[in-house]
Amino acid sequence: MLRGKVAVAVSGGVDSSVAALLLKNDAYEVCGIFMRTWSAEDDATPISQCPWKVDLDDARAACDHLGIAFEVVNMIGNYRWLVAKELVEGYRLGITPNPDVLCNARIKFGALKEYAHGSGFEKFATGHYCRTVENSDGTVDILEGADKNKDQSYFLAMLSQEQIKNTLFPVGALNKPEVRKLAAAAALPNYKKKDSQGICFLGKVRLQDFLAGHIADAPGDIVDTDGKVLGKHRGLFRFTIGQRRGINLPSNLDFVHYVVIGKDLVKNHLIVEIERSDSKFLYAREFAIRGLSFTNRPIESDAKLLARPRYRDPACRVEFFRDGDSTARIVFEIPQRAIAPGQIAAFYEGETLVGGGVFSQSSP
């Protein structure tokens, strides 16, 4: 007896393909849906190496092999306006948005999930390495994936309770080698496919090259913290806080490195200093957070939490101080290096993801 209809967001990779396999084996009626997120033909920067066509073929082949339905859903317009536009505008304004977090909140678990439910699917699933647990009150929490090296809960920090409900993460209780083994045992055609790297729609194209097709160069001075001119830059959007490579400033010792510590948009200055472990500009403990979002119950008062400031960073203890409808202040127990405005902070209570927010500014 079938357990119901589920739409699986298939990307052409092994994780989402195994998610579809597990759901089929668990007596669901499964349909793989592949979302188109970009059209290189309409873009100012040719993305000839964008792998979407290969991914589409791989996703279709995996679904055909499993004997499940397959559908391509056009999300190009949604992605352009809700993700790519904000990415470009963010860099234009000197901040560093996370397109994968935006895509999950607005497209994959937003427009795509809504499309799936509107098409008669009771459940929605992805290949993310995370888990869910249903509480006694009927709400659902997201937990970190069992494989801590692959845990992707960070990228879901801005999801709402409505987006989490009726969502399945079939591979979340597995580790990557187990997923590969299942794919090989089922003879999935993509079982050896390497994991994708970087921003999904860019493929092998560098982010800076993409941005250069949308933001005009605006040359200016590279200065130190005293305002001394050290060199020239081509455009502030080409740099991020904490960057050491590509600044093109000579140093007189191999172990001396200039590092980006700030941007002055008014003067069009890129601010750098010699990197030091005690830099009050590069390291900070206290940060202002905007755009707070909670996966279940909002945190309304002061709390002690764990926070992950970047995907690959370990979760660190923080003190959380709510100071507005969508704003807060957090203080890390350990100073954090080069947190740029626009990046995402994911908040946890143990293994449970409780929400996230956007870094807006720091205090040394």
C-alpha cells in the first residue's frame, strides 16, 4: 500500500538520487522534479561551462533507472529576481550574501515546494544531510545530519516552520560512504558522480567573473588603517573581508600578508592591514544580527546558544540578546575571524537548528 505522493528535488547528484531511491523503497509514489535556475543565454556573462544540462541528463537518467516520474520545472525567473539579483546588489553595496541560503528559503523550499504541493504531492523531499523530528505539539524541528562532515543544516537556517512541515530528508541519517554504497548497489547511473562545488548556477565560472558582468569596475585606492595609499583596486565588489590573495600588494617578507579588513563605499577605498592574530579589525566577538528567522519557536529573550558563522566553521557558544522584532546582538565566546556583513549566522540548541540571521556589523 502506497504511503502517499512525494516530490523529490533531484539535482543530478548522488544524494538526491538516493533520496528518491529510499522513498520508493519506503512505499511512496515518487516523482523527481528538476528545477531550472539559470539561463546563460539571457545573462550578461556567458556561463558556457555551467553544468545544468549535464545535471539535467543525470537527474533524468537516475529517475528513469528507478522507474519513477520525472519533471523539469522552470524556476529561472524566480531565481533571477529572488536570488541572483540580491547577490549582485549585495556585492554592489559591499556585503556578502549567501546565494545557497537564499535559494533554499525562496526557491527550493519556497516556490518549488509550493509548486509540488499545488500539483498534488503531500510530501516534499531533498537530498540534504539533515534530519527532522516531530514534536508532541505537531511542530517539526530540523536536526544536524548524522554525518557531521556533510551536515547541511546551516543552509536551512532561514526556513520557516511552514517550509519544514511535510518535508523529508531521507539521507540525513546516513553518512556519505553509506549513500555511495546504496547508489552503487542500486546501479544508479550517477553513483560515481563527484559532489558539486561552489555556487550552483555558476558551474566552473568564478563568482567574481559573474559579478563583473553585472557590476561596472570602479577603480579606487587601497589604503591602510591610517589612510595611507598602498595601491589601486579595480572595484570593491571583487574583494571580501579576510581576503589575502589577489590584492596585488607587494610585501617585503614571504610571511607578511596584507588582508582586507574593510570597504569605504563613500571614498571607494579598500582597507587593508598586515594580518595579525590580535587585529581588532579582523577579529571580533560581538555582532549585530538582522533579518532574524526561526525554524520553529522564536527566541524572545536572552539565551545561550550555539552559532555557526559559516558553513564549514564549527558551532561556537554565543550569548544571544534579542533587541528588536527582527534584530539581535550575539557575543561569541571565541573571537571570530573576518565575518563579513551579509553572511549568515545559523543558531542551534545542541543538534537542533533554531534559526538564523544576517550579520550586519561587528564590534572588536
